[in-house]
Amino acid sequence: MSATVTPVPTRRRGLVWLIDNERSLGYLLVAPVVILMLGLVAYPFCVAVGYALTDRTLADPGVFVGLDNFIDLFDNQIYLQTLRNTVIFTAGSVAMRLVFGVGLALLLNEHFRFRRLIRSAVLLPWIVPTVLGTMAWLWMFNPNFSVLNWMLVHAGLMKDGFNWLTNPDLALFCVTLVNAWRGTPFMAITVLAGLQAIPQDLYDASAIDGANKLQRFRFVTLPLVMPVLLTALVLSIIWTFSDFGIVYGLTKGGPMNATQVLATLSFQQGLAAGNIGEGAAISLTMLPVLLILIIWQLRRIRRSTVA
Amino acid sequence: MSTKLQPGEIRGNSPRMERWLFFYIPMGFALFFLVGPFYWMLITALKPDSELYDGAKSPLYVANPSLDHFRFLFEKTEFVTWTWNTMMVATLSTAIALAMGVPAGYALARLRFRGSELIGTAIFVTYLVPSSLLFIPMVEVMAQLHLDDSIWALVVVYPTFLVPFVTWLMSGYFRTIPSELEDCARIDGMTRLGAMWRIAIPLARPGILSAGIFAFTLSWNEFIYALTLVTASAERTIPVGVLVQLTRADFYFWGPLMAGALLGSVPVAIVYSFFVDQYASGLTAGAVKG
């Protein structure tokens, strides 16, 4: 039998080369994404930096003022209060997410009836549109018809109930609580995934070695869940630090800026009041914290994929 | 009694108490905290105003449920238009995100080319950049594109956070698919693009499905761009429409507000509850492996 050998061209050209060469195809496939990122992320970012260096308003393109916007912010009492609020809001919410989330993950990891149903139910706060969930809380904090106050009064714990969103300190607590409410399911489901990835042998081995429940948690569960936990933590910090919807939905930053955070202040100054330069500068002051978190997270990912 | 206690009987009570103390009671609190607000939303949406604003009646249940608030929502507000807008924006931006993100995810997972690592990193970084950093200049950029004040602005902008997410998720997914099948196809004469299109993408269908569903719900839920880029009432999405139109100055339409919040939440809640595990594991891929 004579085998006919079709001649294989040593170099294919044109269209076929473009879609068959590893490098050219690679560039071809990522190009649309790169163009989108340059045009609608990098470019707007540069526009924001440009705005922040001018005294631009909605009515007036403004002139270059250098770093004046940033320098002025640090003499601005409202900005300083906002910074303080943002730190309390983020730290408080992330701490609550951590405690509730890890606790809930441990609960969900048990065996119990209606497990699937309950697991879906507790995820609701994180699934539904943030602002719509926030509306339920706004109604629960209503000064006249607060169901929370109704329960407190009828349980005989209080005479009148709280002024949830009109008392400045309480209002900051409320927005923090609602943010934690929204984020807890994410923390829980992520940690749960980590818990379920732990091989049972490790628990058996530590039990044979005489470890009690607490020791098993401390020396088996915790170290193995840590990588997932840290990732969920970093994402939670980024999302809370830059959160807009919950504060806007509940208080719009009030009363008297008691719940103002960086995102709502930049919206209020930049778009509502029309001081675009100042608003852009306010939002850019989020950048240092975000960069530190992003770089830290990138390093962790790189280490874990190399290992 | 002469019957001797079995060793297990004395301890028998203690695990039960422990179960209550460490499981049922905390779980009860968790459900109350996490699900309670939705119960309150539902109850409010079904209560006629006469019951809603009567301090003498218990707020915890409905005596005479009515659909008045839903009727108000459909007849006196533009809720139907908002729903239509939200669907349009979510569907189109998801389609764009998949069309761009799936091939890019494939390239980053499978093809070696200079700069791929840098591009992967850049895409991940943009995923973490929050929209509250970019909404002010985005208003101007949309004006430059003549897309201000229309839902098309959202169709164009949402891919900026959907595409990085889809790319990241899909490059992780493609890495879990063995590449031998594609190698065989190439030996049989298929081009690389053909191997991706005919072999890898069909195999990755479950991953694409869940990426699509998450992208859809992310755009359904988006708030800050929808609030700032679109101001005409007829161009609003559900979250913004419900918040802005039903809460005016000091007057809140609580019943319709809760009805709208409920209806706006139901579609994503149904869809998400089936897929949330994959979402969480996709987000933390790499971290779980340790």
C-alpha cells in the first residue's frame, strides 16, 4: 500500500496563522478585554485624577490647582469626620462579618434537617439587590412604626424604643450593622467551602492524639481555613470600605454627616453639590488603602498558585 | 427504681442540652437576624394601609392580606418599565461580558504569550477596583460617548466590572479541564481557534452558565452607576426606581416600597440559590487549594 502524504506547509500565512499561532491567537482573544479596560477603566481613572487637580464644578471647567483639593480636605472637618466614620464602619462591619460569618459557617457545617433550605435562606441578604434589602431595614428603623422598637417595648425591655437613625451614634451603628447583615452570608459560605475541604482523617488523627474539641478547632480547623478566610476578609474590607448603597439607602450620610463615608461624601460633593474636582479628590483618597489590600491579595494568590 | 441506669443515659441528656445551646439557639438567632427583614418586607407588602399604620395592632402578622400595594406599584408607578430596563441591561451586559470574558479566560489559561501574566494581573486588579472610585469621571465619559441619560450607558459600563469577573472565573474553570482533547483535535487538523470553539467551550458550558448567571445578578443588583449615569425616570432600573420614586422627601410609600423591593429581589433570589456554592468557590479559587 502506498501512503499518500499530503504536504504540510512549513509556515502557514494569513488568517489561518493568526488563529492557529499560540501568540497571535492569545493577543487576539484578550484584545477586546484590554481595549475595554483601557477605555472604560484606565481612561476614566485618568480623568478622575485630572479632575482632582482642578477646581472644576458642574458649571465651570475650572483651572489647574495642583494638590490644593487634597490639602484642603485635611483641614475640612466634615472630611475628617467622614474618614473616621469610614474606619469605624469598615472595622465594625468586618469584625461583625467575621464573628457571625465564621459562627454561621460552623453551624452550617453540622448535620441537621432542612439543611439545603436553611442554607439558601441565610444567603438571602447577600443575594438580593443591596439597596432593596436595605429598604426593609429602613422600614424597621422607622421612627414611628419600627418593628424593632415594638418588640423591645412589648418585651418590657424599654419604654419608648430607640431613635435608630436620628441619633448620630446609633445611626452609625445601624449602617454598620446592616452592612454586616449583607456581608455575613458571603463570609459564611466561603468559610464553609473551606471547612468542607478539610479531610476527615486530620480530625481522626488529632482525636487519636488526644486533642479535645477546642484544640482541634485551634490546630486543625483554623490553620486550614485561614487562606480562604483571609481572601474573604480582604474582599469584605474592600467592598465595605468603598460601600455606597447601604449608607445612601439608609441615611444619605446624615444626621449631620454622622454616617457619611467616603463614597457618599464624594457623591454628595462631586455630583449633588456639583464640586466635581473636590468630589473626585475625595474618592481618590480611597486609593492608598485599596492599593495596599489589592497588592497584598495579589501576592497571596501568586504564592498559592506557585506552591 | 431498681433498674440500673445505663452509662449512656446520664450523658444522654447532656448532648441534647449541648445541641440546644450550641446549635438550635445560635441558629435561631442567625435566622432571625438574616431572614427576619425579608419576613417583615413580605408582611408589609401584604398589609392594607389601615393595618399598616395602626399602632394598636400587632405588626408581626397580617390580619387581612391585600394586594393593594402591588396594584399601586403596577398602576401608579413605572415599575413595569424599570423591570423591563433592568432585564434589558442585565441581559445585554451579560452577553457582552461572556463574549469578551470567556475567550480571554481561555487565552489566559491555555495560551502562552508574552505579557499574559501581566494582563491577567491587570484584569484581577480591575475586578477589585470599586465603582465608587470611578463614577464621577464615568458621567463625563458617557457624555463624551453621547450615552448620557439612557440605559445604554449601563449596557456599556457594566461590562467594566463583569468582564474581569467572568475572565477570572473562566480562566480558573478552563484550567480544570484537561487539554488532551484539544491536543487531539489539533493533531486532526483543527486550528487553535477551532479547538477552543468546538472542544473547550462546549466542555466549559457549566462554568459559562454559572459565570453568566452571576454576571446577570451582579448587573441586576448594581446601584451606584444606575443612580448616577441615568436620571430620567423612564430609564431607571428597579433598585434606583424603587428607592428614588417611592421615597420622596419625608413621605415614604412603605407598602409599595416593600412590594417593589420584594418583586425586585425574587428573580435573583431564585436563580442564585441554586448556584451560590459555585460562586463562592469561584471567587476564592486558588485560596482553597492553599
